Amino acid sequence: MLDAKLLTRDEVERHSLDMRQFIDFRQATLPNGMRIIEAYNSSGLTFTLLPDRGMDIWMAHYNGVPLTWISQGSPHPPDTAQSWLQQFNGGLLTTCGLTHVGPREQDELTGEIRDLHGMYSRLHAGEISIDRHWYGNSDYSAWLNTEVAESRLFGEQLVLRRSYGLELGQATITIWDTVTNRGDQSVPLMLLYHFNLGYPLVRESARLHTPNAGVFPRDTAAQAGYQRWWEYGSGTPGYREQVFFHHLKAKPNGFTKVMLGNEDLALALDWDTAGLPYFTQWKNTRQGIYVSGIEPGNCVPEGQNAARRNNRLVMLEPGQEYRSAISVSVLEGKEAMREAWVGINQLQDMGTAVSGCKLG
């Protein structure tokens, strides 16, 4: 990471006329026709956005080190004839929703069939724009803005407006989402941010740090690993995924923080639990597909049927807006990681259990 003194407005403008030299979102098209947008900001953090897959994040690196896992042949063009698992790109962020998050199911009331984790990740983004600004002499930001619609005749009429923010020289991604119900009927809103971390960021002895008021294993496979839910093992053939639901603690302003990584490098998430009261941990240390998820959401991945039965299903009324804010930061070195660890421990000791999180 560059010395911040080299990235002040005075120094930059003394040496360059075009800020794209230091920070930008650069658009291109792959041979398979998929659009991509490359992001960089002179911090060592680079990542690739996929406009044709909900403007999610695919590749991500820090100083050349991969932060995530990707599937063979990805990024896959959206294809509704294939299952969600066949279409899964891996990548740093896969958004699940907007009306269903969880297993494939048939609706108990209408008979509708829903695929795993909903339709969002196969939707196209439009209305793409980029804003760039100096703030004083030391702060410069670039924002990519877009819209993704999920709609069907006589059904849901939702639009998600997403903004990705970069600060010059900072290894952080800020994500602002607003979901609006443009229809005339209330519709379920299930939204989960599936951040996927891979090797070597996650490897044997990597740990997840969370400030929690309780941790709940999803099933018998998770129950078997409950005593060591925070610790990750080496790549293991035939490993059965383990999923844990966390009731987190937060600051008085509603924000919380988690961190996953090894002794040299980690990734931290900070977010507002007012919109995202749930947190899911997906442990998948299977050989070859070694990828694990840390997943804030307004739900857990149980599907509409179970969420309705468990009184956890959020409904978005006509004209209503839902907002979320997440900050994704790469932490390098013991000092940065210790600072985050201390903050999480303070939340563990003094934070308040997140309201609106209905687990048990």
C-alpha cells in the first residue's frame, strides 16, 4: 500500500492529469460476451464486477494474493435453464435473493417452484454510472452506481440500486444497496450477502472472530463441528459443509464487525444490523472446492416456507424502500488485525444483542 502522503491532491496533481492512473472502474467485454468491470484504487486491492450477474464481485486480489475461490470456467453467462449450483461463479460476493434465500422448494401456499438462493445472481445490471470526487486535499473517492430489477408480470416488481465506493489508497469496498417495491402488492424480501473467501486467505488454522450472543448449528453435520466453529481445517476430501447461524452483538448505533483470516491476512466486514440483523457462517473446507462464506442478511438461508413458519419472513410493502450498508476491508499485518480483534472483543464484552434477530 502506498504512503498516504504520496496520494494527497497536491502531490497527485503535481505529477498526473488523469485520476484513472490511480483509481477507477474500467469496463470491458469478455470473449463469451459477458461484461466485466475492473476496479482498483492504489491500495493493492483489485476486484472484478459482473454486470450480467447482478453486479456481484467475481475475482478479488490483494497485492496479487487471491482473496476468493472461483469455479471452473467462470464467469458463467446467466442461464435460467441451469441450476444455481451449476451457475455459481464463486467470487468474493454472490448476492442471494431478492425474494428467496435457501434451498430449492415448492411454495406451501401457491405451489410455485423456487431454485436455490433465488434469481438475483442471474439478473442484468443497467443504468451504470461512475462518480469521482476530491474531498479536500487528502480524500478522493470513486463510486460505481447501477440498478438491477427483479420483476415478473402479476408478480414482484423490485429494483435494487447498488453503489460500490472506493477511497484512494484504502483497501476497502463500501456497498450501499436500496431495494424498492415498485409494485402494488406486498412481496417477500429475502436478501443475503454471500461473501466467499478462499485459499490462502482461508487455510488450516484460519479463524472467524465474531461478537456473538449465541451460535446455532443448522443441522447434525454442523452440530458435529460446533465445539470448533471458529477454526478452519485443511482441504479434506468429502468434507460435509457446516453452517452456523450467529446472533451477533452490535454497538449502540447498530453496527457490528466480524473478521476471518489467518495470522498474516484477514478480511473484515462492518455493517448496519438495522437492515441486516442475521449472520450466517458457511464452512466448506472440501478438497478442490475450498471456499467458505461469511454472510450478513435480513434472513437466514432457510427459504420462504420456513421463514414464514418461523415468523422471520420480511415483507416489503408497495412503495417501501429497504436499505443496507456494508464495508469490506482487507487487513494486512499483525497490528491491523490486532486492532480489529480488539474491537470485536469489546463488542463481545459490551455490545448489545442485535434486535430483530429471531434465532433459537
